[in-house]
Amino acid sequence: MLNDPRSHGLWEKTAPPPPPAPRLEEGVSADVVIVGGGYTGLSAALHLAEAGVDVRLLEAAEIGFGGAGRNVGLINAGMWVMPDDFPKELGPVYGEKLLDLLGNGPYLVRELIEKHGIACELEKNGTLHCAVGPDGMKELEERARQWQKRGAPVTLLDRAETERRIGTRAYAGSLLDMRAGTLQPLAYARGLAHAAARAGAKLHAGSAVIGAGEANGRKVVKTAEGEVSADWIIVATDAYSTGPWETVRREQVHLPYFNLATAPLGDNLRRSILPSREGCWDTREILSSFRMDQAGRLIFGSVGALRGTGTAIHKAWARRSLRRIFPQLGGVEFEAEWYGKIGMTDNALPRLHRFGRQVIGFSGYNGRGIAPGTSFGKLLARHILGHVAEADLPLPFTEPKEPGLRALKEAYYEAGAQIAHFAGERF
């Protein structure tokens, strides 16, 4: 996108086109204006439009430009933190409500894909969280225990079953989550946009919001060439926030993440590597993730940015890692490469903010945007429609708060990933 082949890589090459979304070039009125064309904004637009609400969605660049179009494509349940940490952090009421919403999030994604016929390479065979050594296995045992006591369909797999499913002896075991799966993330975002447009939502790309205020008792958001007056504003810009709600970006520490895609593998390799197409990631602190797309490309990713010296370092490390994990691959070349940024909050949990009267938004997905973004978008729509009271929301409204040493931490993560990958997998 925007003539940058490293912004969306394989996903832009293989996604269907988005719906028309002309630049906003006039003053218009709506019931709700949504700022941001990712999963949250598009899900909210779809659910509001289906209820007959007049909706305008403004996207600064293109539909799916932010994290929605760059991520690995894992439809995960929950967040990075352990399930029991939700009530510890948020209290028993909010904690369990949020855990229930996020645990069931992948089912909503499947429902919308099937209902609207979204062509996004959906795979429903689960994900595998892969244990690196005994410590990794202990972590997964505890994670399994906490999910299973809540009735979640997760199963701890031993080394042999993990090897059979993945095609490698690299892991001590894995946690299979049958709620989860994979999809083509940009295709899913564009599919939501098509569904929202068919329902009556009006979409505008290339329409960055540069100002916001009130006039005649209504909210007003302004772009360079137009403006929208509305009763409600949904802020759905998350880690890529700029303009009036840049505070959402400043609340998060950016963690860079890259992905590399091989050319489609031959039939023999596709039978031996992820034959059931589960999505995978491991328990390392600087984690790796891998999955197949429907054409048989192996997509491999980790922490780091493909810019400057990082490009060569991360790609060389990825080749070494793949030789260790999947020796049957031999040498590999990459057909596509791209990277983006994950917005991390200080407790690795999302946020709900009220930026003013009837100006609200969720943010802070910590690398888990597909199911949470979809779920929160629907929830915002239902709240505006009056179907969900404030007391029934899964998070309390909080004020954005910038973490200390944010810029230093971001520089440390990018440089630290380069150092780790420069030294890693050499022996």
C-alpha cells in the first residue's frame, strides 16, 4: 500500500480488492462517524448499518492499512496474559466478562465470514502454542489448566503428537485451541468493508481526521477537504493513531513484528509441514510464529523491523531458524516480506476510553486484533444502539496514560531484536 511493498507484503498480493471508498470532499451528516478502517471500525460500521444507523467511516490511508492488514493472521482467543490474570487485574466482574467475550471472539469471526461470504482463506483447525523446552511446557500446562476449568476446548499435546501435527521435533509439546484458526487478514478486513458497504455504511479512504469538536450540539470531525457532523464518534485507530486521538498511540509501546513468506511448497513438503494448517507460535520471549496460506506458502515471523540493518539480520536469522525447525525444507527463499507494529499496553490488556460525551473507543490489542477487534466493534455498536448498558461493558472507562520511557523502550525492542537475531541459531 502507498507504494511500499514491505507494508502489507503477501496479503496485498493475494487479497481481493476493497470496496470503493472515495475521499471525503464535502460536509455531510450522519448518526455515527467512525474513525479508523481496521477490524474494530469495520465491525462497528457493519453492525450499526445492519441496524439501520446512518454511518460514515473515515480511514486516513486505505482500508486495513494499520495492523489489520499486516498481522500474521492468527484468530486467537483471549490475550497474551494467563486467563486467571484477567480477574486479578480487572477485578472478578470485569475480568470474567472480558475473558468470556475474548474467549468466544473467534466464533464471531467465523460467523461473520460465513454470513457475508467473505473470501479470506479461513481455516478452522485450531492453533498450536508450541513449548520450547521444559519451561515452555510448564507454561502451557498452566495455561491449559486455567482455560479448561472455564470449559474452553483446549488440549495439551505431547511431543509426539506435536511433531505429527507440525512436522518438526523442535518442541516439547503444544497447546491446541480449537476455538482458534487462521485467515488472510487483509482479505478479512476488506470483506468486512464490503459487507458494511452493502448494509449501507459509507466508507471514505484517504480521509485523515485532522480536527474534532462540537457545533450546534453535535460532534464534528474534520478532514483536509470535508467534515462529518454526527451524534456519536467511535475512535478505532489503535496503535496507528494520529491527529486528535494521538493519545491512543502514546498510551502504547510499539513492538515491531515482521513476516516472511516462502514460495508455495511442493506437495511432499505440504504433506509433512502443517498438513492440517494450524497456526503456530512458540513460548520464547522473542517469539516466532508460522503458518501456511492456502497456496502452500510457509509464513514465518518474529519481533523486529525490516528496515536499515534489521532487514538482512532478520532474514538471515529466519533462514537459519527454518533450517532448524524444518530441516526437510533445505534452503529457502522468500517471495514476500513485510512488517508492522504491535501496540502494547502496560498490562497487556485492552483499554476502553471515553474521549468526550458520546466519543468512545477500544484500543490496545497487544497483537491480538482479529477476534478482539471484531468483538469490540460489535460491542460498541450495540452500546450505541442501547442494547448494552455501560454497566454491562467488559471494561471500565479509563483515561489514556502514557507509559514512562516509551520512546526508549521502543528503540530498545527494535535494537534488541536485531542483536538477538544476529546471534541466534548460529550453533
